[in-house]
Amino acid sequence: MCSQVDLMASFAALTGQQLPAGAAQDSQNTLDVWLGKSKQGRKYLLEESYTLALRDKRWKYIALRRRPRLTG
């Protein structure tokens, strides 16, 4: 499992570059996954869209999104 968040660290590894201190703190080098050399990427992935979700291998927990009550 990998994410677009990992692209920065992976591209840095691909080009032999060092990321500046503090840059792309959440990015992990998953270059072997992107290149198809490995199936092992992140152990888990936190996603945020309209709500939070946590992926772990083949499971995904999606937090309940509470909508504000309409009054009137």
C-alpha cells in the first residue's frame, strides 16, 4: 500500500536526491512498490476526505461523519 503522499520521498530516492530537513515529513520512500519490485509498502495509511479513514492491509475503517442538524 502506498499513497501520493509518498511520491516526494520516492522521487527523491529515484533521482538520488536528499530531501531538505522538514520537507515531506509524512512521505515514505516506497519506490520499490511504485516500480513493481515489492508488494510491501506502508503498514497503514490515514486518509482524509470528507471524513477520516484508516487503512490496514485489506481493511478500511471509515469514521462516521456527523452532519449538523437542520433547524428551522
